[in-house]
Amino acid sequence: MSERLSPRAALVGGLLLWFAVLGGVSAWAVHALAAWSIDELACEAGHDNLAGFPLTGAIALAVLLPAAGAAAALAASVLAWRRVRPNHGDGDERSTGRAHLLAFVGLWLNTLALAMIALGGVAALVLPPCQR
Amino acid sequence: MSGRPDRLGTTAGDLRTATGPVGLVTEEPVGRSTAWWGMTLFITTEGTLFAALFGSYFYLRFQHGAPWPPDGIAEPELLLPLIMTAVLVPSSLPVLWAEAGIRRGRRWQLRAGLLGTLVMGGTFLGLQGIEYSEILREYTFTTNVYGSLFYAITTFHGAHVTVGLLMVCWLLAASLHGSFGTRRHERVRVVGYYWHFVDAVWVAILFTVYLSPRL
Amino acid sequence: MSSSTAAERGTGPDPAAMAALDSHWAAAPTLRNWFATVDHKRIGRRYLVTAALFFGFAGASALAMRTQLAGPEAGVLSAREYNQLFTMHGTAMIFLFSTPMLFGFGNFLVPLMIGTRDMAFPRLNAFGYWVFLFAGLFMWASVPAGAAPNGGWFAYVPLTDERHTPGLHLDVYTLGLLFLGISTTAGAINFIVTALKLRAPGMSLNRVPIFVWAIVATAFMVLFALPVLNLDNALLFLDRRFDTRFFEPERGGNVLLWQHLFWIFGHPDVYIIVMPALGIVSAVLPVFCRRGIVGYPLVVFSIVAIAIISFGVWVHHMFATGLPQLSYGFFSAASTVITIPSGLQIFAWLATMLFGRIVLSVPFLFVVGFLVTFVIGGFTGVMFALTAFDQQTTDTYFVVAHFHYVLFGGAVFPILAGIYYWLPKITGRMFDARLGRWAFWLVFLGMNLTFFPMHVSGLLGMPRRVYTYSGGLGWDALNVLATVGAYVLAVGLLLVAIGVVHALRRGDPAPDDPWGGDSLEWATSSPPKPYNFAVIPRVRSLHPVWDPATAESTGPGADEDRILAEGRRTLFTSEFDGRPERAVEMPEETLKPLVAAVGLLVLFLGLLFAWYWIAAGSGALVAGTLATWLWPPHRAPEEAGMTT
Amino acid sequence: MAGRGPQIRRRRSVPIPRAVGCGLLLLLCGCAGGAPSTLDPGGVGARRVADFWWLLFWISVAVFVEVMALLVWALVFRRHPRRRLDRSDPVRFVVVAGAGLPFVVLLAVYGLGLRDLAALAQPETPPAVTVEVTGHKWWWEVRYAGVDGATANEIRIPVGEPVRVRLRTADVLHSFWVPQLMPKTDLIAGKIRETWLHAERPGEYRGQCAEYCGLQHAHMAFLVVARPRAEFDAWLARLAEPAPAPDSDAERRGRQAFLQSACVACHTVRGTSATGTVGPDLSMLGARWSLGAGAVPNDGGHLGGWIANSQTVKPGNAMPPQPVDAAALPDLIAYLESLR
């Protein structure tokens, strides 16, 4: 290895790549679970607020925060994808090839996750929360 | 790990290398045994089961609406569950200590640690029995959905504690048989993981079943 | 790529090492060893045969139902019989055929494709098979007893509770699926660990065959989806047997909880079935296009994306239950977007064909049949993502048509392609191509004739799961067509079975690599030796068999640490980059998995018939067996690492 | 609404693409006589979905043709290819055709789907009539808000205006579905669900339970009868009145036999001592379209068979065989048929 890598840097680097791969879809999972459960359970109970907080506001948060998370993961995956090129490196092409593949997969996953969160946001704009 | 003297400097340097090509290609996790992976995945799937169970609890609770607990059942008492927590959660420590011991080749430490866990886990089950004997007078698992949830969640966890204790007994027996040492203690490690998992689930139960109705 | 034998590739260390490998890996052909085997290839074959048997049972149920539905007000089956048969048909096709069949392929192929000698946990593998077999028999035995499940394969409460369906029917269902779940979970863990730790050195993640990616993604889905089903079934069993109130609205329970939990499992399960089948397509199609698959990273992305997003679409099975529309909006979004990774795969295959040189062999024909039917199923799939349309057509024959296009088109066609493709490797025999082509055309025509008219009868208002219907509603002719199609389909499938038997009896010996395949199973003999590879290959590219560097690595002068002839050993490599770590000892034949599985069978029978003491006793037997199974081998203190 | 005029015109003359579509689907949807077809809508909700279907159908056809063209082209020309295609980029083709184009199309249909979803939520004007439907294994109990009277397996609604339908189940899950009027709404145990119907033209619309509900799920049909408002009002007034008194001797004898039988434990005939609530209200039995929720036609012969042993007609239904004297049966039938 041309660059000295402390164990901590290695750990952070490895985990950062995983965030770049799975961060977006994790954010989407949070979005789907939160937005759905807030909506179904609050409406079933006949509330239009969540402990005093308006339901639309809660749902908006359940859209916007995950969207921010997915965007961050997207940025990380772009970074990783650009920095890890198969021919970039230090002769160990199997690791760079693997990391490049993962970054590529992450790039697409994050884009897709962002699209799903955005479409959910569109639904939240169009439909009143408790309409059946 | 990293050099002490200029901690800030190394941190910035670490971050730079971590986000560079060399850092990003780090394999993580790496070098684990098949037993480690097998137990990790088993705990993952079991954890999903408990997550679904807790999800069901909240789904049923919020679909049911107030009051919760329904039908005049009192909010769960906290004293006994807190004592149970105080017994069960620290029982992870003897397992850790036992594992640390066998890593240095100290079989006596392994055996003593496992024995400690066994005693604490057994105490927990005994306390759960006492709790049941009190609560059963008020309501049972057929009373209503709350009763069903309470007994299903706690019994299911109790069954996991029992399985965990059986595993610890089995380890203890194997340790008397003389199979473990500094190089051979994978079984101790993975049983330890299972036990920590059982502990962690109890913390989630404490929140879900005992504390959340008071929120 | 012309076919070539392992000998030409120079596989084979010196004779002494070969003899050592044989002595350590080959089990004597005794009856005990037949029951005690832990060889992934034998277990894989058993999975395939057993699942095919259950497919036959479930298919026969379907034929009986189609006969009943051939005309209005027919009396071939009573309502009671029909309801049991359609429930068993669905349950068996989903749980006892599709997943085990594909696990069978996985079992046989994953260790070969990644260049190792067995699964990570060979005894667990044997245990998984026995549990699958017993659980399947447990469920099917209820049919002649007249106590088969009769609540539909998704068994909605409160129809399935004790008040509305007394008797054993639903107990067979809940316990049978819980029992089977043990096997599926064990298999899933085994696949993941095998693929993570046992890949041949050099096989970093970017060189893993698509089929292995698909199996691993499927296994992950199983780990997250199956516990939810198990919980659902456990709660239903408790409600039925011990009067708990989870699904009883009068006591605060909620019937929609069943549906949520069921579909949190159920939708990923559709992909659990289809995903490995798509993996088969990605293995078969490029070989007959004479090039690597186009867009390998995109296909990997598709697999990962589907595996994850499929967990966020379940409410589209509940679009008619009257939840808030906004909730539907969220799930409609995910259900729409999940089409994109599927579309990417379709176009990756099309591009592979367009930019390749096509060889129109029998396996490839089935792949083409898959493409045509799966695309149609995909269209109707998008339609079901759209709430308003879904509410109109769900629970009609339109949805029956849809999921048969997805599951027959998306899983059975690839499975048939896989059978023809790997038959030479599995059995060492070639099949008769003419018979295979006949089988394809009959299956293809029969399938479309059976299921296409169902789109129309659904649009014309015919609900599903009706044991009969009135004449004059515009449904009669369509049902006749579907029934005729079912018989054509049955003949086609029979020809497949005849083709397999014919190949076994009369087939020419198969060469090691009849198709010029690219993955490592073609780099060993047909059928493979018990130890799979005399030398574990060193992988240098995505297509190791097309890559001379990999072929050389198994030739003379291979490093001793990849021969591992002393003892029953194979190689661990690192999780993602496939760096060699250490050699490990693999277990030998043992009867313990069988004993444990029998113990579980008795346990579940005990629960079914409420013989709880017997259940408890067999539970203890299982625990005892596991304790001896996993008992650490005796080691001298120095070996274990005791210095004192 | 503005869409009304064109909608009606569209119904009269089937447009060419739609006829082609029907042909492709091997059916004549306009003339599939008697079919409760989603493609032959008689109501606002079903029409919206039918229009959506045809859009989705043509998109699917277009994509299918595209994919099949590529497939066939490959199969024909790529078996003995004369030239290499390697100069073009296959991956770009996959990304554009497999992700880019589908994404645009999916965005569009998702948007339209949301629009239709919102449109189906409630009718344009608040409904004046509320029908209360209860699902039973295996029949439909029908009541009207504010009206003391009940019928079964037959829902009368006024034409040209929205009607609210309030749904509950007495036992297991069912699903309320009138393909020509409105998509499904499930009946959920422990909950009350609502939907609405808006028939645009008078007629009979067949509906059926669409959620598997056990043994006789197949025989749980009903009929929605849409009539002009005045006719509907008259019928509704009639529903609250007592059942008609017998006219003939046979009917009188039949009524006597009925009131002395076990029938009264389960059935109601308004204005008599029969007030059972387990089975359907029989006060207007003679006018109903079928027996056993679509199991058999409602005529004298079938009625006799049904009374004697309905278990042979619809096995598993809740009505036990009745030990009616063979001599008294014709009178009983005459009486029940007179209840209109």
C-alpha cells in the first residue's frame, strides 16, 4: 500500500462505503415506515394531529428528513464512485474493482430511494392525510 | 490506536485517508469465522421476529385507542421489572469476562463466568415466575388483546432466556470436558453473542411493555 | 468456446493427492450413508426431486380445479374439496415447490460456482432438507385426511379462526409453515455464509456470478421476511388453540394486523421466488449468446434494489381494505418504482442477445418463453401498483392471470431452463433435444392458453376462489379455453419429466462443459466428484472458465494450499475481496441431522394433535441431538491453546 | 361535471381503438351480453377506472411490441450475425431503454393513478341516500338509513345521483364489488367501511363478494337495481310497509303454514309474528332476482327445493332442511311468492 492506513481510517473508510451503498435505501425504509404508520394509526384513531403536532407536519418531516439522508448517501456514493476507479490504484485491482462495483450499486440505489421518497412527498402534497 | 500526541492532527489525516481511494476499499467486516456469521445472521432473523412482535404491539395498541391497557387493567407495575432488568442486563458481563478469560487460556475464569451468568439468568426466570403469579390473578392471556400481548411477549422472551441458559449450561459442560483454549473458543464467543441479544431484547421489552403505556 | 474436458484443462494434482481426496470425501455407498450424507450435490438433487414431486401434487390439484371450472355449475368437486384444493395448490406452489426448487439449484450450484467443496454448514444443509421433506409430507398428508388448509394461501382472519373454521385445517397450515420455516431459514443462513466465506481465492464481489448474487439476496430477504410470517402464524395458532385475542375485534384484537404481517412477508416472498429464477436466466442466457451479460453492475444493482424495495410495497395487497389514501400513495410509489430494476434486467438480457451470437438450444427456448411471459406479468404488475385500478381488479381472475404470468412465467420457465441447462452437470447425461423442444412448445402454448383468458374473465367481473359460477355471465367460453390450456400445459410438463427420465436411462454421457459456460461448475467433471474440484481454482475475472489465467491455476504446479488433499478440507477466503485466509476441516457423514428433523416432525405432530407431552419430549430429543451435534471435539490442551 | 356529456357519447359509439383493444382481448366487451364487465361501466367510478385501464392497456401494448420486436430481431438476425454491433454501447442502450424511458412513463401513470385515487374518494356531490349493507356468510343484508325495513342481496338505488354505502360484516371478511359501478371495498370485521355508487343509467348491475369468505364464497352475489328517483322513492316507501296480505286461499293457507313453522325463528315478514333476524328478511321475497344470493333463480320450483333442503342447493348455508308437509308446500310457495 502506498498510503499508510491507520485502523481507524480503515474502519471509517469501510463504513463510509457501506453508507454510500445502503444509506439511501435505509432512509427510504425509515420514510416508508414512519409516514405510513403515522398516517394509518393517527387516522384510524380519528386524530388529525400527533400529540398536538399537525399530522401534515409530521408527515412532511417523515418525507424531508429521509430525503436529506438519501441525498447525503447519494453524495457519498458519487464521491466513492469517482475516487475508486478500477485502474486508479495501487495494483490491488480486485479491491478497487469490488469497491467500484459497490459504489456504482449505491449510486443507483440512492437515486431510486430519493425518487421513491419524492413520489411519496408528491402523494402527501396531493392527498389530504386521512381521506379514504 | 492512533498516535496520542497530536490527536487532532491524526483525526483529520485519518478522515482524509478514509475518504480516499485507499480508505474506501477497506474490507469491512472481514476475517470473521463461519460460526460468527452464522450466529450473527441467526440473531438478525430473530431480531426481526422481535421487531415484528413489538410492531404488532404498537399497531394493536394504537388501533385499539385509549384507554391502554383496556378493560380496567392497571398500568404494569414497575418495581419487579426494574429488579429483573437489574439482574438480567448485567448478566452479560460474566459472559464477557469468561470469554476474556479463555482468550488468555484461563479455564477457571471461563467456568466461573458462565456459572455467574447461569445464576443471574435463573434468578431472572424465577422473578418472572413471581411476576406471573401476581398478574395472573388480575388477567390472563385470554382476557383481551392486551393480556395476549403481555403474556406472548414476555413468555416468548422467557423462552429465549431459557434457550440461552441451556446453551450456557452446554458450554459449561463442554468447558469441563476440556475443549477450549486461547485458540479454540469460537463457541464461547457466539453463545455470548446470543446471550447479549437476549439481554438487549429485554431492554426493548422493558420499554415496550412496561414503560410505553405510561407515556 | 468449444467443450473441453477437465483433463484438457490440466485439472489434477498428482495421483497420490487425488487418491487422498477420494478417500476423504467419497462416502461408501451404504444405506446409512444414504441417510447420513452431507454432500451438497446429493442434497441439492434431493431438493430438486422432492420439490418436483410437490409440484406434481399441486399441479394435479390445479387440473382438478380447472376441470371443475370448465363449465358453469359443474359437479366435479364439492365446495369443500375445491376450497381445500385451491388452498393447497397455492400454499404448495409457493412454499413447497418454488422456494425449495430454487434452493435445490442453489444447493447444487453455489459451491460449484464459487469454486469450493461444500456448503459452509454441510450438516445444517442436510438438516434443512430433511425438515423440508417432513414439513411437505406433513402438509400434504392432510389432503387425503380431508383436513387440508382451506382458508386460501393467505388465510385471512377471522375466516381462519377457530369459530369460523373449526378442525385441524388451519392448524396444519400454521404448524406446517412454521415447521417449514426452520428449513428455509437454515438454508438462507447457509447460503449467505457459504457465499461470504468459501469463494475461491480471487473471487471478489465484482467477480461473483449473477446467480450467486441472486441466491444471496434471496437468502437475505428470507431472513427478514420469514420471521414476520412465522410470527403471524404463531399468533394465529395461539388464537385458535389457546384462545388468545390477537385477531378478535370483540376483545380488542385487529384483523388487519394479520394482513399487514402476512404481506410484509408475502410481497418479498414473490421476489424470493422470482429472484433466483432471474438468476438462472442471467446464468443461462449469456452462455447461449456467446458473450458475458451486458451491464453486470446494473444487474447486480437490480438484484439488490429489488431485495430491499420489495419490503416496502406490501400495502398494495391491501388497497381495498380502506386505509387512508395517503398511505396507499406511499406504497403505490414504491410499487411503481420497483419496476425499474426489473426493467433494467429485461433490457440487460435483450442487449445481451442483440449484441451476442445466439444459439437456439432447448434451455434458451425456455428463456425466451420466460421473457415473453414475464414481460406481460410485469405490465399487469405495474397496473396493480396503481390503487384505483387495483381496487377494481384485485381478487378477480385478472390477478390470478397476473401472478401466474409472474410466477409461472418468471419462475417456472427459468426453472425448466435450468433443468435442461444443468441436467448434464447434475446427472452426467445429455437429454434428447427434440423431446425438449416439443415440451417447450406445449408448455409455452398451454401456459398462455390457460392464463391469458383469465385476464379477460377477471375484467369481465369473475372473482377468484369461486368453486363454481353461473352460466350466461360471459365467462363460459373463457373458462373452457383455460381448462383446455391447463391440459396442454400438463402434457408439456409431463414431457419434461419424461425427458429427464429418458436422459437418465438412455442419455449420452455428458461432457464436462457441453454449452461452453463461463462459471466454475463447468470447470469440473460431469457429474462432479464428491470434492468438486481437485484444485480449488484461483479466479482472475468474472468469467473464469473463459479466462485462460483461471484455467491455468488448476493445472500442474498449483499451490499446495489450493489442493488440500490431507483430510476433508476446503479454503476460507475473506468476505468481500476473496483473499485466502485459512484451510478448514469439513464435517463427515452423520445421522444427527436426520434424527433432529425426525424429532421436529414428532414435535409438530404433537402440537397438531395436542399431545403436548409428546411435543415436549421430542423437543428435548431435538435439543439433545443439537447438543451432541455441536459438541466441541476433544482437544489436547496444547492444541486448544492452553499453555498452563 | 364537464366530463358528463362526452362520457355519454363515448358509450354510444365504441371508439375504434377500444374496439381493436376488445378484439385483442378476445372479447366483444360492448356485447359481452350479461357480463358484469368492468369495461362496460354504468357508473362514474367504474368509468374512471375503465378509462384508466384502456390507457394502461395501450401503453402495455406499445412496450410489449417494442420488446417483442427487439426479441424477434435478435432471434432472427443474431443467430448468424454478419456484423458486430460492438461499436454501439450496449450499456447505454440498457440504461436508456430499461430505466430512462420506463421512469418517464411510470411517473406519468403514477400521477394519473393518484388523480383517480383522489377522485374515487368521494362523490362530487354529497349523497342523499345511505344504504347500510351487512355481509353475512353468505348473503347481504340491506337496510336504508332512516327506513325501518330490510331486504337481502338486492340494493335499489336512485339513478343519476351518488349513494353512500356503509359496509360492515357480521362475521368474516367480505368485499363489496359492483364491477360496472365502483371498485371494491373490503368489509373488515370490527370496522365500518364506506364507499359510494353513482349509476349513470337505469339498469341491473350484478355484484359479488370478492374476498374469499369460506365454503359458499361462490354464491354470494347481489344485484344493484338503479331506477329513476321517483320509482326508487316509491320502492323505498314500500320497503317500510308491512308485507302484503294474502289474496287467495292458497296464500292464506301458506301464511298459516309459514307462521307455524320453524321459519319464523330466523326470518322476518313485516306485519306478521315472524320477526327472526338470523336469516334474510322475507317481506319482499317474491320480487327478488334470485335465491341463495345468486345460487338459483327465484321461481316456484327452486323455492320449493330451497325450503325442503337448501343444503343440496347451497351446501353449508345456515338454513337447516325443513320438514314441510308435501301437501302444504305449494301453499307455502304461493304465499312466499306473493310477498312483493
